[in-house]
Amino acid sequence: MSIKTLAPKVLVIDDESSIRKSLSAILEDEGFDVFLASDGTQGLNLMAQELPDAVLLDIWMPGMDGLEVLKEAKKKYPDLQFIIMSGHGTIETAVRATKLGAFDFIEKPLSLDKVMIVLNNLLSISRLRTENVQLLNRVKRDITLVGESESMQSLRQMMAKVAPTNSWVLITGENGTGKELVAQNIHYQSARAARAFVEVNCAAIPEDLIESELFGHEKGSFTGATAQKKGKFDLAHGGTLFLDEIADMSLKTQAKILRILQEQRFERVGGNETILVDVRVIAATNKNLEQEIKAGRFREDLFYRLNVIPFRVPALRERSTDVALLAKNFLDGFARESGTRKKLFTPAALHKLSDFEWPGNVRELRNFIERLFILTVGDLIDLPEVMAMVSGGQGFHDDFDNDDPLISSDTLPSRTLREARAQFEKEFILKKLEENDGNISKTAEAIGVERSHLHRKIKSYGIEV
């Protein structure tokens, strides 16, 4: 069994065997993985199979010439970079090649030193372009972990300690708590931040395709495998691979993951080459892995290998003091995304949001705030808007005190959201006025609104004080 590293791949397409041999020798000496094609058709086939990082392409070849190959390849692989070679170079040919997307143009007879300079420049620029895209995605992606509760402060402190290391991490927590966000933070605080963060939802990939997705496959390894495909471990080389819902993988796949963690090498499906890889694996699950081990559904040795640094992301009900911060953060974010004016919560609305259980955790809160942002008329979201959204069927139903007359089944509105809001608001004000002996100032302070605003509401609803 042969072993190879993930060196840059270079494809040479030239009908002259002496050119192919000389370029192959010098490129292999420089550490490149080299593939050779004697004509355009063979070159296009190798592009599909090997997915090279760069192509050295001759212009004048029998059959399909270099410009035709370039034009055809750019349709399928727009990011693939080409260096054009020609013994009959003209300015017109160079201009045409550049317009078709070639990186550079070299005249024959070739200067091997010049070839290496141009090729290394091409690869450096490609790496910078990739890194810039990744950095841009990092800026666009809001990965801030919002919350000042003790559990969140401890979580951030632990991430700061673990991120700079290469230790494997296992993240546990209920659905919707933000396990992926924790994984992203660990990656972007590490020395791997400029490299890829590759996500794999193990529960969403069919069992018969999981190995192909993770390790890639060779052409012809199974029905439908018409070309070589890079797997997630390939794509995450030098970076981080996030395996979400790892407990949903089969025991067979778990065994292969364990081997990679131990040896940092793997084989593609249908292949016989061992590929060396440098990947940090972060795994996550919402299941109790110790129970899964007892049930025979999860490998104990894999659990202990991954559980070097265990992280537990707390449920939102365990850090209810963070709800108000999260709600305001989501509300501001929706305003930025939509390009509209900011909306604000009243203290009473935030207080009520913090009282709810949020069984769907942060994800449910975010969805609920988005609905409030979209459906609330005006720039202020008050307690009636929150309660109307819930009683109108827009939220959860199990987080309320059924003895509260304001939200009992007898008072739930049955028509429009506007009517629901008005009905609840009137009953809410009546109850609070009664609790404060009809004192408008005390009532306004208790529900978190201005006295003048409450006075207008009292007047509009015809409430006698």
C-alpha cells in the first residue's frame, strides 16, 4: 500500500512527451503531485478525476487545442488556474488566453526556473484568495456567544484555553443550544482560523453515503462514482472538521473515525492509497453517549478519544438571565439584515420573555424574536405584543401559568393578531391598575412604560380610573 501527502496537484497537458517528462521530473522534485495528459480530451478527463490545483497547458495540440480546452474547463471549473505554454506565442494568443481566464503565458522553449516562479506565484495567489474568502465568511458570520451568566462566562473561559491547542473536543447539549457556535468559536480562536471550518451533519447523510462524504471516493468505486471526489477530511486539511450529531454514525464509520484520530491518515472509498491529513476534529451530540455506549450504539474507545476536552452547552432555561441580552441582540441583527429601523423591547416584554422555559433553546428564541420583529407594527415591542404572539398560536404553549386569568382559555382571542393584542392589552392594564389601587404612576412604573403612554392607552380603551 502506497502513502502520499496532500501536496498541490499539477496537471500537465502537452502533446510533446519530452516536455511532459521534463516538467514531471522538476515538479515532482519540488514536491508536487503531477498528472500528465498528451491531448486536450485526456486532460479534461484528468481534471474531472483528480481536481488539480493548477494546469500547465500547451496551446498547439492535435485535435482539441489549448484554447478550446481552456474555454471548456472554465465552464466546469471556474476557479481552476491555468498557465499557458506555446512555442508559437503571439500577443494575440496571449490576450485571448487571458480573456478566457488563464493566469499567465509562457513561451517555449521553456525556462524551468520561470515555470516554477509562475507556478508558485499562482498557488500563492490561490491560497490568499481562498483565505480571504474564508476571512470574509468569518466576518459575515456572527459567531458571538451572547450572555453574561456564570455558565456562559465559564464556557468562554474554557474555549479561550482550549482553542489554541490541537486537542479533540466533544460538545454536548440539547438541540438549539448553540453547539455549532461553540465549535466555530474554538476554530476561529485557534491557529487554524485562516483554514477551512468544514461542517458535517452526520444525521442528515444516508448511512450508505457517510463514508464517501467523509473520506471521498475513487472513480468507479460504486455505481454513480464517475469521478474522484474529495471528502470532508480532504477539504478540512489544515483546518477543523465539525462532526455534528456524531452519535448518529454507524459503528463501522465510528471505527474509521477513531483510526483517523489516532493515525491522522485515511483511504478514500475504493482506493488503496493512504493519505496523510492534518485535521482537528470537533464532535457534537445531543445524546447521552454513556447511555449510547451501554446500549451498544457508540464505541467506548471513540468516546474516550473525543472526550479529551468535554464541553457542555447549557440549556437556555438554565441561564434565563441571558434571555434579555439574546433577544435584544437578535432584534438588532434582524434590523441590520433587513436595512430597517431598529425596534426596542420594553422592560416588561423582556421580563416576560425571561420567564418562559424555551424548550427549543436559543434557536426557538431566535425564531420567536424574528416573528415579533416582522409582525409588530411600530418600533416598540411591549408585553401585549409578546403575549398576543403566543396566544395567537405563534409560539410555544407550555410555558405559562394556566391559573393566570389574563391568558386563560376564556380570554384567548380567536380572530386577528391586532384584536388579540388589543384584547390582552386592555385586560392587562385593568389587572395592573387594580393591583396598584388605580394609581397611574405606580402602574406605569410597574409595567415599564411612560405615564403619558399609559394614560393614552387608558383613554383609548375607555377604562375608568
